[in-house]
Amino acid sequence: MSDTVREIENGYEVTSGKSGKTYTVRTVVKMDACGSYYGKRICSCPAGQHGRRCHHIDAAEQHEWDEAIREKDYDGMDMLERIS
């Protein structure tokens, strides 16, 4: 089973295909001193709360890429590359 991703304000709700539990994935984006953007994804699941990457983050990231490709959002793709 695959995860279900739903866009919410400032992030995504990802419902696990295995457990059926829903977690929130957010991206924290900052700008460094040179003006370049960088970001980190965080998840509300137990692994995410310990700073580890989880499959919920992977599902949200894949959803973002699919949307950017579908919409031909090249600026969005550039930002995704900086965060990934």
C-alpha cells in the first residue's frame, strides 16, 4: 500500500498506507548569508521527531515533484533540488 498525501497550509498530511496513521510533513526554508535558500523537512512521526528521515517525507517530496513536473514549474523544481 502506498501513502496518501494531502496538501495543507504550510505542509502536507501524509496518511501511512501501512498503519493508517496521519502525520504532518513541513518544510522549513531559510536563507543563508549569501542569499541562497536551503531547507529541511520535518515530520511529526516518531522517527521525524528524532531528526530522522522517514517515508512520510519521501511521499510528500514525491508529491511535490509530481506536481511541479505536471505544472512545468521550473522555479519550483529548482527550489525542490535545494531542499532534497
